[in-house]
Amino acid sequence: MRGAEIVSAITWHPETDPDTRARIEQAILDLDRLAYGNGQPVLKPMQAEKKLRDFIKGYPSNAAAARALGISRGTLYDVQSGRRTLSPRLQKAIGVKRIREPELYEET
């Protein structure tokens, strides 16, 4: 359920302060934008890692993939091993718009 749906589903007590109601509704909408972006695909870190693996598979070697990304082989290995995160430039190169931060979702 997205933020706008949550806001419309709330049944407010008649005596609820209008300013309080507005602040709560705005907070819900802000959290929705933070979690889902502004219409951009949002991936969990594992999904972004899969996109990186898929990108690398399109090249004959990790070194060739690193060259295509404009990074060193060592940097690519660091990203693959989790020692480095995907920089915004690398995210763009592999077609990732946004990665959702771990605290914004709950693993099931």
C-alpha cells in the first residue's frame, strides 16, 4: 500500500487537530517518496548486485567489464565483495536508478 492510499484510508477522530492531521499526512507522503522515489525504480541492494552481475556477464572477463565501467579491476572486485558500494556513476552505468537503504524495508 502506497502513501496516498494510506492517507485516504485513515479515519480521523472528529476532534483531531487539523494541523496535526496535516503533519501526519505529510509525513506519510514523505516516507513514501523516500522509500519509493519519485516514480523511479527502487531496488534493494541485492537486486542492484544482480544487475551488476548481469552487466558483467555481457563481457568476456571482469577486466573487460571494469574497463567498460571506467573503473579498475580492483574497484570492481571491491564492489562485488561488498567492500565498496555502487557509486551513483556505477549505478547509472548498469541502469540502476536508486537503491533502497536497508532501514527502509523489512526482510521477509
